[in-house]
Amino acid sequence: FSDNQVSYKFYAPYNAYGYRNYVFDYETAFGRPYEVEIQNGGRILYAFNEYVGTDGGYVLCSATRDISGDIELKDNTLLICDYAFNECSNKYKIKNYDDIINIGERSFASSGIDGKYDFESLTYIRTNAFSGCKNLTELEFGQSFYMCYANIVSDCPNLKKLIIKSPMVPSLSNLDAGKPYSFGENVGTNCGGFKIELKGAADADEYIDKWKYAFVGKDSFYDYGTLTQEEDIAAQNLVRALFGMTLLEYNAPSE
């Protein structure tokens, strides 16, 4: 169905195949069609899913790789699906993204997304979500942010700052158990001076106390209190360096 050649609505067979991976991962609510919107010469695929958010909302499933310029998301877009903008290499900006609560795996990876973004409603972000984004300069996550998978900003040479405002310390999840957590390879002074800035009620001491375990490949719940004093200080310093804080010194006890 064509609506003035601006959007298209259609139904897809259950378990449809033959399309790019992840395109139909989210089924539409019963009786609701998928929708395609034309954006600056490209197209974006949406599904309305009744289980996303409190009362349901739109899932941005996929975008064609020729999108560019300003991309206006549909109202009530709550989730960016895995690989949605992956390898969309033209420079572009997303608009009207204030409602987004989840960002999927590699959803913006190796794409031309440009500038700075304040994801105020974000709760959850998956592995490599923004990896390889050369034009990304700043990210901000709001007070509801609680889960962060690894390597979300790997190889982002122009990213200067990640701002986090959550008073509840977000969990850091690594898919490889026992492997030290990282926001991304080359994050730090080798990646344009990237640092993390805490705002509002976010407390640095609480973040350090919880995150230090993940940065040495341990679980903050199961391994709480298991670090030696030397290991503890080394782990704290890994987090303190990201916050731009003075590093601690370890003084071995005298015999």
C-alpha cells in the first residue's frame, strides 16, 4: 500500500527468509503491517511491536545503505535493531530519537553517523553498537541507562567524550566470560583522547567500586572482595584513567 509515495505498508510471511539478516527479527503486532519510509533517497523499515516498551512502539529494523543527510525517525521509535544502519557509509544524522530505549548489536557500526547524540531514554546498548563510526564526536546516556555490552565505541577516532548520567551504576557485560571488559580497542589516548564524564547523581566512587571487576575480567557479584590489594588498585586505575582521575599508587607492605 502506497501512501503518497512517502511510506509503504506491507505484510511479510511468518519466518520469511531471503532477506538481509535481522531484518524480520521483530514481528509486528497482530494485524499491523511493516512500514517502509523514504528518507533522502534511501528507505527505512519499521515494525510496530506490542512488547517493546510499556505500551508497544516502533522498532527500526533496517535501513538501505544509500541513506544520507538528516534522517527523521518515526514518533515512538523505541528500539534500533541489530545491524540496522550497519555499513550505511554516507554521512547522516538521526533526528527525533529521544524515545529510543534499546540500541542493538552493530546497529550503527561502520556507518557515517555524524556528530553528537544525547540518548536520554536509553537503558541498554549491545556489543559494537557504534564501532568504526569515524564521524561520531560525543555520546550521552541518560538516568535510566543500566546495561552496556563491550566494544560499543571501538575504533571511533573522533569520539572525545561519553557522558553518563545514571545514578544506578550500569552493568558492564562481556560476551567472553573471564575476558577484561573494554569500551573498545584504541579507546583512550590512542583514540583521540576519549574519556567518560559522569553527570548529575552519577557517583565516581560507586562506578569505580563496581566497574573495577569487569575491567580485569571478573564478575562484581561473584568475585566481590576477591581482589588482592595490588590487584584492586590496578583495577581501580583502569577505570580512573577513563574518568580522567589521578591514579592510585600501590605501596607493598613491608616485611
